[in-house]
Amino acid sequence: MTLVYFPPSKLQQQPSRSSRLAQQLAQSAWQLALRFGKRTTIHGLDRLLSAKASRWERIVWLCTFVSAFLGAVYVCLILSARYNAAHFQTVVDSTRFPVYRIPFPVITICNRNRLNWQRLAEAKSRFLANGSDAAQLELFELIVGTYDDAYFGHFQSFERLRNQPTELLNYVNFSLVVDFMTWRCNELLADCLWRHHAYDCCEIFSKRRSKNGLCWAFNSLETEEGRRMQLLDPMWPWRTGSAGPMSALSVRVLIQPEKHWPGHRETSAMKGIDVMVTEPFVWHNNPFFVPANTETTLEIEPVIYFYDNDTRGVRSDQRQCVFDDEHNSKDFKSLQGYVYMIENCQSECHQEYLVRYCNCTMDLLFPPGQYRSCRAQDLLCLAEHNDLLIYSHNPGEKEFVRNHFQGMSCKCFRNCYSLNYISDVRPAFLPPDVYANNSYVDLDVHFRFETIMVYRTSLVFGWVDLMVSFGGIAGLFLGCSLISGMELAYFLCIEVPAFGLDGLRRRWKARRQMDLGVTVPTPTLNFQQTTPSQLMENYIMQLKAEKAQQQKANFQNWHRITFAQKHVIGK
């Protein structure tokens, strides 16, 4: 049986151009769909787009496929919401992590009375331009006395400068004066032992700044001496693998009350030292007060908390911690030149409040930076704003805490790797016949156990879990995999554009032939096969054969017409 296709005559009424284009697009889309359904591995689509399928069969499979697709989309949205919620879980990563794997903490010791008053006369002759002016000498002594017990949040001693002509001594750098009059190593420390081995205290302790003023620190990397020690000794900062009394650092701290500022010698102020325990690269932590004439044990139990690398994909404000290399995070704040630590973030925040209120900073309490150092006439401003600097509030605590005073609010998250030293201070007072006329503190700092706990925080539902879940949902609802997705992508990105370009090329050639007046032979289709796909293939092959014949006939026709015209012209 032969099927003959008669093209419509030009004289007949032609449909509109838009309707013809819509019909052509619909036919092309259906041909593409049949081609894709013939070899797709997505379950349901092969039945829906099968050439043998009837109308009712296609309706059933269409409803089934749409229902499965909507179910897959719904479950994927639930999984996506679960992933974006970023829930965390903290588990014990190790219960027997050895203490020698972590550095021994930085032990910073400060005398409650910061200055050695016996060097006052030498300081006057060194720092005053006019050492014979009685008014300046008296004012100089008054200002130096206010520094004796001043530290951050404890600036009320500067209130004694009210109604004083402090601008007369603006040329004096009192930070250098305090540095000159502070306790020297041999005046404060003696009898140093590290793991039962005697050391010169001045070799293992170095003077450093902190928010408590100038102090002496062991195992520190914040000073030039500590960094030089690290170059000379590859094991610095030192570590210990043992625990228990006298297993780490032992030192005697000398009080020497007879050398204190007379204003404190005459009061009943409690004598003693401040001890600060921090991990390396931390500027300041709240210290412990140890009273004088005691034998004090400082027992330390380290704990490590860390977030694994999978949590880096979550925002810092969502995971409530900051990695030390997240410099582009809006929650990253630290002292100039220091790594991110929650203590460094808080210190920088406190310094910003100091600059906001008084337009200067106390360079004795903070590392060198970009802010102007306070001069003599600025000290009274610190006392006037001391009530605002003594209190610190956490953002979000207003709903739970009743605050009676306005203070500082610092948004600082914990560092994602945190080494916490939980300290237990136990002073035991010595009888008077033991210390006699001397006043000192015997300090023993050691670890409580030889192993520590390590806690790891990770995502409950990470991106790997998300990919696995998406793959399972695609297989459950649609019966497809990543390869099926690649087939669909290849079809949409390669075959569909190629099919469209081929159709435009054919259309352009047909229009060109019509413009040249070439007759188009009537295509016929021989139905010798019963399969629609085979009929389509035979039809295309027959079109190609007839196209070759048509091109040959067109060439002969053009040749005949051309030579006929030349013959007429010749006559």
C-alpha cells in the first residue's frame, strides 16, 4: 500500500502563519518526545512516550508519573529545609587524649600593687622636664599613685585627679613611667621549678601587657622574649605529660609590702597576686586572686571543644562559633595582629568602648594598635565612665536577665577550636611563724589528670547526607539515577538544539526552492511495515532518495532553460 501526500495548492486558502508555526512546533515536539521515550531509562516515561501506547495507556502513565514527580519534589523540599536548619550534635571524640598533645597553659602573675614605690625618685628625675617645680612633682606623684591599682574596669582611682591641672604633664608618657616602676623579675619571682628542674625565673618568665596591666608570664608567645624562646627551643611553649602536685610549674611570688605605694600601705587593702590561666595567643582572661602568705595549689583540667570541617558551610552566626581563618566573616573581630579567640574579640570590643567614650586607649592594657594613647588629661574621663566599662552584657540576655546598669555589649562567638583550662584554686594560709617578716605566695600549678576529654561538634544532616537522600528519593519515586539525569541533560542541551537547527535548515532550503520556481515532487510513503517507528524511518529514507532525484532534475531544468535563452539571444 502506498500513501501519497498532495501538498495544498497555492490557490487554496492557506492557514494563518501563527497556526502553521504552532502546528510545526507541536509536530516537532512530539517527534522529539517519541525519540527520547524510545531510549530513556526513567521509569514511566518510556511507557508514556512509547509509539505503541494508546491514548488511555498514556493517560494512566501520565497521572502516575506526575504523582510520583510531585511526591519527589515534596520530599526534597522537606530534606532541603532539614539541611538548611543546620542542626548540630556534640559527641565525645576521645576520653583519653594525652595532655602532652596540648601546650601547658600560659601562667600570668601580677602583683595586686603594680608599682615598686622605691623607684619613684629616680622616675621623677628621668621623666620630668623640670624636676625642681614642686607643683609638677606633687602632680606627678599623684598621677603615678593612681596607676598602682588601675586595670580595665577599675579606673575609679583616677577620680583623685579631679580639679587637678593634669594638662601640665601631657608631655609625660606615663606608660613608660609605669613600665619603669613596675616589678622586675627578680623582685617578684623566685625559686622557679619546671618538672622538678630548677630554672632562673627570668629565663622562663617574660614581661607582658594585659588588661590587668604589666605582668610576668610563663610559656607565653605574646612577648618578644617568648617568640625568641620559640626560635631557640622547638618545644616551646613547653608541655608536660604528667599530672599531680609539683609535676609542672612551681614558683614563689614575693609580695614586698614595704615597697608598695604609701596610700596602700596605710589602708587595710588585701595583699596578694592575680593569676591568669590562658591558652596560647589569648590576650586576656579573668584572673584569680590569691591572697598573700599562702601555699596555693592551682589544679587545671583541660577540655577541648572543636567543630569539624563539615560545619564550615554553615554561617558563623548560625553555628555560634568562628574559625580562626574566617577573616571575611562579619562576626570576625580580634585585636590587631592576633588570631580569632573569643577573649581577643572581647578585648577588642572593650577597647572600642574605651575609644568611644574617651577617644583614646590605655596602651598598658592593650597591644599596640591604631588608637591614640591616653594622656594625663584623659585619665579623668576613664574614671567618669568607669560605671559603663565595668559591666559587660551578652546580646540577647535582656529577655532573661534584669540589668540595673548600662554596660558594654559585645557580640563575640567562641572560636571553633577551643582549648579550655578549667581551674581549681585552693589557697592554704601559712602560720605567721613560717613566713616571719616575709610576705609571699608559694604557687604550684599542675594538671589534674594525664588525659583529657575531647568533644566534637558536627552537623546532624550534612551535604553528603543530603546527596544520599536526594538519590534515594529519585530512585524511590522516579526510578532514575544520576545517569538518567545526564541523559535528560544531553537530550535538552544537545539533541533539541540540533533538531531545531536541522528544521530551520530544511525550511530555509524549501523556501529557496520555492523562490526559484522549482516543482516539488509529491512524497509517497510505502506502508509495508506495521510498526509506526519503522514507518517513520522508511518515510525519512524515501524523502532522502526523492531529494537526490529532485536535485538532479532541478539541475537539468536549469541547464535547459539557460541554454535556451542563449540560443534565443544568438538569433
